Amino acid sequence: MTEERVTPLRQRMIEDMRIRGMGDKAQKSQIRAIENFMAFPGQSLDTAKREDPRVYQFHMADTGITPSTLNTRIMALRFFSG
């Protein structure tokens, strides 16, 4: 069995979600949202530019993402907005 490597940034996000009392399903949804964002600009959250989340929002709107999915993804990005 292979162990999944957890980056310090991901570990912090997991800890923050636990502090907020999020359940497993909500945590998985938030992590998936961040993974989707990272796949969009093709870079890590550490190097994302300030305008990247906004550009990503336009991309989601243009591709027909439902409002609830868009909101979930934006809430996940707020973990990293300082």
C-alpha cells in the first residue's frame, strides 16, 4: 500500500477545516476544489498570482459550472487568501 504525501500547505488546510468543524465529505469537496484550481493555471498555490482566482472564476462561469459548485470552489480558495 502506498502512502499519500501530504504537503505542508495541504496539511494546514486539513487542520483549518478540522478547526472549523467540517465533516469528511465537506473536507473532500474543499480539497477537490483546490485541486481543480491548481489544474486550471497549471501552477501550485504557492506561486499563483493574485488575479488567478478571479480569472478562474470567469473560466468556471464560461464553462457552465453551477452556482453552488462555483461557490464551493471560491470558499475553498479563501483558505489561501490571507
